[in-house]
Amino acid sequence: GLAGRTVIAIAAGGYNSMALASDGTVYTWGDNTYGQLGNSTFGGKSYVPVAVNLVQNYSALSGKTVTQLATGGNFFVALTSEGKVCTWGRNPQGQLGNNTINDAIVPVAVNVVNGVSALAGKTVTAIAAGGGHVVALASDGNVYNWGDNSEGQLGIPSNSNSTSRVPVAANATAGVSNLAGKTITAISAGSYHTLALASDGSITAWGYNFDGQLGNNATGLSDVPVAVNMTNGVSALAGKTVTQIVGSGYHSLALTSDGIVCAWGSDSSGDLGDNATVHQLVPVFVSTVAGTSALAGQSVVSLAQGYSSSHNLVLAMPGVTPSAPVFTSTELAPTIATGTVANFVLTASGAPAPSFTVQSGTLAPGLTLNSGTGLITGTPTTGGTFTGVFAATNTTGNVTQNFSFVVTAPVFDFTAFRNLHFNSGELADQAISGPLADPDHDGISNLMEFAIGSDPRISGSSVGSLVKEGSDWIYRYTRPAGGASGVAYRVESSTDLITWVPTTTSVESTTAGVDTVKATAPMTGATVFMRLTVNQP
């Protein structure tokens, strides 16, 4: 089918490949279980390229010139020169966008009916496809999508059975969505999440986020578009100009104007290229360390990813003239509470990219420095001030920067606790994030989870244990060191569940920012009940 033709674009899915010829015709090959070859057949496979059906009055691509391709989970998407979208293949979640859930063995038109489809009257300029959803960028700079929405990947309210068979607009409401007021210039889709690059250089993401692929320093899905973190001292994208975005299976990538690649999300198979296997909730640098990374001294010009996978590809060229590293920003005196997670980024320019080390002094116990990224992570276990010297080194030289870490007792408040664990939609729903709510259904309210320093999204928390010790009943519970802000703790005992008497309490031990509190009640009978109460902060 491709004999004598000039290929100008290609795309690959899980079990299929597709090519666009210079004359605007499309060819496919591989698996055809769901008719995804688009050649009017169903089942089997093709080991050679076959032409996608262009028959008049049968194929939606008849008479059209295709300009862009995208592949999803067993379905294909094509953009035409007139700004319309056609799809074919598997369709159980409405990913073909034609207001049905029927598979299609020839290209069908995505619905643009006025009053039904959000794409009515729109001209599409770019397309992207995820595992079961499709994203379209229109000439008005807004994002539209359709298909699977089980993880909020359409940017509209989601539930476990949520799909849209026709295009809908991603939420761009002022004060709610990070898309508000932005003009989008590029889009991409992972398996269950979506990315959008704005003209102001910011990145917005929505959908599945349990591995941090939204890059907003949080976990838990977001059906409202949120900002990818670009904060100085936190994100590797701070101060960078992003030129390309890529959503992969469960992680995300960004290419910057200086040829640097940043990544975030799942890292279980080394997906992020940062010489680690730790999931990252904010962008980190893909390693360019000389002697370790093949990207040392290279400038990346383009990104690509494997479909729904854990690998990435980059096109690189020799970098700029080598220059000695120079610290451009650093957290000179960060303050962090014991028992909380640190996330500081050292930033130094230079080519090839510098490697970071602690030249003298020490980090706070429990913290580690990633030499390739300058990212300091961990959970400090001991309070105090820790000083020393950071070094940024590459083949052309070495520069240093003083540092000072101040580790303090934890400071908590219920608002910060809620913001840490719940997304914006959940924060507006008291049935999920209210003080008396129990989202993990373990019988422990959010207020009590806050008081004992537990995660309200993970069931199995314990509010204490009761044992006999000598002539006393002893009740023990844990809490953040010093206690949660605004909470008054009270342990009481009773022999009849009617009259409750305050007990004597003391902090028995403190380890890694967690107090173990011991409450003592005299053994006045064979049976005693003890309970922990906390006030409303």
C-alpha cells in the first residue's frame, strides 16, 4: 500500500501502526480485532500496510486530506485540513465521539451537531489520544475532549461509569480551573490523564494522579484542570520555557527551550530517567550527568513516548559550548518540620549539566540529595540547624554554595491537612472532607485522622491500644509531635459507659516526629473502658 508513496507522519498504538502519506492518504497495519485498521474488515491482523477506507458515502475521510494522526487504545484518530476529526476502531466508552458505543471498521465523523457537541462551529488544530479518550485543541485556544472519564480525564465531573460519546469542553471556569483565561497552544494525553500547554508557558493537567502524573505536588484524581508545579525551589521547571509536552502511560514529560527534559509521575521502571525509581509529584530533571547519562552534553529537540508504557524516546543533538556551573537559585535556609516530607531543589546552570553533592557539613538526618537533579527529599527525624556547603560540579569546574537547614517542631492546622489530602472538588463536599466525614470508611473521622497524624484516604488507622500493666489500665495513642494545631486531646475512662473520668496522660516517647502518648487509669474493677476525645479545631 505504501509503495511509491512519501510518508510525512507516523503514529503507533499498543498493537498497531499508522502512516500518513504526502497525498493525505492513511495506511495502517497490525491488529484488527476491533476494526481499527479502518479498511472495512473486522478481526485478524495485517502484516503489511493497508489503505484506510476512503470510499465516497461510506468513509468520513472520503475527499478529505489528513494532516495529523493520533492513536489510542485500539482506535485511531485523524485530523483533516478543514479542521474536522474522524475516528475508527474500538468504541465502548464513546472514544470515537460519534454519539454511539459501536466499533467502526471505517472512519466516522466526530459529532459536531449544534446543541449536541461542544465542537459545533469549531475548527480543530491539534489532536491527542489516551487509553480511552480523545483530546482536541480548537482554533479558539480551548480544549475539547470525549470518551472515557472514569478518572476525570475529560476535565469535567467524573464517576466510576462516566463517559461522553460526544465532545465536551474541559472546565475553564474562572476561580475553579487553571484553564481559565488561558490560550492553549499544545495538548497531549496519557493513559488516563490530559496535559495542556498555554501561551504563557504554563502547563495544566487533569485526570488520574495516583502516581503524581499531574505534577501538582499532590495525589488523587482531579476532574478539574490544575497547574503543573513550576515553583522556584520546588519544581525543575521553575524559570524554564516549555516548548513540548508529552503524556505517557502514568507519567508526563516536558521539553524546555534550553534542550532540557523534565519528568514527573510514575518512576517504578525508571520512567522519569532521573536514575531513581521513586514516583515524583513535581517535575524533576531527566539525568544528564556525564558518565551516567547518554544525554550528557546533548540538547534535546523532540520527545516521544511509548503507548501506555514506561519508556520514552528523545531526539538530541550536541549541546552548547561547555561552561562551568553557576548556582542560579537555591534554598539557603529552608525550614521544615520533623516528620514531614522535604522537597527542595538546588538549581545550577552550565553545560554539561552539573552534578550536585554535599561538599562539607551535613543534611538533616533523614534527608538525601539526588546528585543528578539537585532534589532534596526525605523526612527529617531530628530537629536543629544543619549547615554546610553544596557543590555543583561538571567537567569544566566546580562552584559551591552555603546551605542551612532549620528543622522545627511540626506545625499543623486542619485546613492544611484537608488541602494536603483532598482535591478541589472534594474540598467543596463536606461529606468527603468535612471534620466528621470518613472517606476511607474505617470508622475514624477526618478530625480524628488529623489529630492522630493519619492519612484519611487510607483505611486501617488505629486510634490506640488498651492493655493491663501492673495495677493500671494503659491506653496508648500516637499523634504528630507536640500535637496537631488547635486540638485539645483528652483520654477518659469509665466502668459503666455512663460516667467518664479524665485520666493522667504523658508523652511516653517521640520518634520521627511522632509522639506516643500514655494514659493511665487505676484498675478499679475487672472491666474498664477508655476513650480518646479531641475538640473541633
